[in-house]
Amino acid sequence: MLRLLFSFAFSVILMIGANAQVLQQVNANKFQELTKTGEGIILDVRTSQEYSRGHIEGSTLISVSDREFVNKVNLLQKDKPVYLYCLTGSRSSAAANYMAKIGFNKLYNLQQGIMDWNRRGFPTVQSEVTVASENVEYSEESFQKLISSEKVVLIDFHAPWCAPCKKMSPVIEKLAKDYKGKAKIEKVDVEANKAITKTYQVQTIPGFVLFKDGQKVWSHKGIITYNELSKTIQQYL
């Protein structure tokens, strides 16, 4: 019995130690310094109402109260740093601990939340936030028709709440303009098209899948430059 208790206690210590290596609690000064690098994902886990009243620019909203929270965070890149915050740091800390358990390896929690951020005079932005699906839904038949509509078709799998997806929008718009008549560039909302997303094994957003003559020939997870996408499209034209 004593051996079992010791084994359990040792396992708990190892788990806490592992989480400590993955998750760091930081103050607003350090948080601001980290987010300015542009290397990771800023994650706001508050409600949409809180977010709209003032949030850190460039942040992705996935509320911990959203019943789809688990599914949504699983679509984020696990190899990227994630900077989490809420009002006081408690909700984001709980979210970060969960994310550490599912494979995220660089997590930074704003220890006293956006309240500390505001106290130190760092900027926030206000906006009307769209968190619902854009609700453009494809059946298997209509999606097959889409990817066969041109010789080369690039699909941008995205979500309206995903800040990295929004960051890619100008790139996608430029590609659509530059390749008009040569290749089709289309955005597909993962929330409205869960079956299609699963069929093509899109596990991260933004996620890009290239089709040639209706067949998948290339894919990419996460942010990518215009030049890289353009070069890939040229390769299959």
C-alpha cells in the first residue's frame, strides 16, 4: 500500500514538473514583450462580451465557457507558443493547464489577467466580434464539385474566431486576384463543414489543402507566406 502511495505521489510530482516546464506564469510586462515578437498565438479565453469591450490586438477568442472549447483549442498549432489571458488570470490558467495535458509545449499565462495589462497602460482594442460559424456548408457532392471546378484549387480551412486565419485573409485575397482564371482559391469554414474537415484530415487552422484535378496533392498547417503559396500553386499548374 505504501509503495502504491509513493508511486502515485511521484507521478503527481512528475506531472506538476512537466507542466511547469511547459506553462509559465508571467506578469504584464513580460507578456507584452512576448506577444510583440509575433511568433505565437494570443488566446483570450473570456466571453465574447468581455472581448468586445477591450482585448489585446491580434488575439484569438475561444471562451472557456464555450461548449466547443476543447474542439477549438485542438485546432490551434501545438508547436507554437500560446499566450493566454482572461480578466484576472484564473480562467486562462485553468485553460493553459488543460492545453499542457493535450500536447501544447509553450504556454504563457498572464498571471493577473488583463486587469494587470490595463493597470500598466498597455493598449487594447474594441470591436464587434464574430464567433459564430459563417455557415457556408458543403455536402460531399458540392465540395467535390468545388475542388474539381478548376485544374488547381487551393482551399483555406479557417474559422471566424481564429486570429491567425484573419492574418492570412489579405494573402488569400491577393492569391485569388492574381490567379483568377488560372486557379481557384476558396475559404471553407471548419465549423460549418466538420465532415469535410475530418475527411481531409485538417487538424490545425489555418490549414491549406491544394487539389489538382479534384485530388489532394499538398497540404500545410498554420501561417504561410504569399510567396510560398504562390510557388506551390505554380508547381501544380
